[in-house]
Amino acid sequence: QVQLVESGGGLVQAGGSLRLACAVSGLTFSMHAMAWFRQAPGKEREFVARISRIGGTISYADSVKGRFTISRDNAKTTVYLQMDSLKSEDTATYYCAAQRVGAQGYACWGQGTQVTVSS
């Protein structure tokens, strides 16, 4: 059974930091690119960051570039999202997702973790 379990969300003041983690089990982690998405109330889900299966290729949404850092530990089958200089507009539920090498989309998703940034 595939499981993606996010943790690390919470309430933080603007300008603060949080580190999200997504622990993955039930799939071959090193064969999957991993990504973070987020969805704010009343808005569509949006891409935040992606890391290739061994971390050689990383991409970010323009809105988080320079503030967020995605990383992964294949030995721990965990992907992280370090979020610094948080803004109120970063408030959302954050989801991690797995994309198998060669696949078109993200087949596996976590349940999400809430991040609330107070101004």
C-alpha cells in the first residue's frame, strides 16, 4: 500500500520558517520524482516545487523561488520543503506527490498538511 504522509505544517508569523516533510512508503522511492503542491481556500491547486528522482533537477514556482528549498533523502524515502521568509499568501494546504519515471502525471498523493502564515 502506497503512503505519502506529510508533516511539519502549522501556524507561523510572516517572515518565519517551516520545514515540511513527506515520508513515503510502498513504492520504489528512487524511481519517482517528487513534488509539492498547495491549495488555498477557494483557489485551484498549484505547483510549488519538484525534484527529480536523484535530485539532479529541481524546479520552483516563481512565487516561491528564492524562499523555498526542496530536497530529498532517498535512504529515508522522504522529501522535504524548507520554507523561509513566509508570507500570508503562502497560507494553504500543502501536498506532496510522486511521479514515476516515464509517467505523465502524479499518481500518488499525500493527505496534506496545513500551513497558516499570520501577518
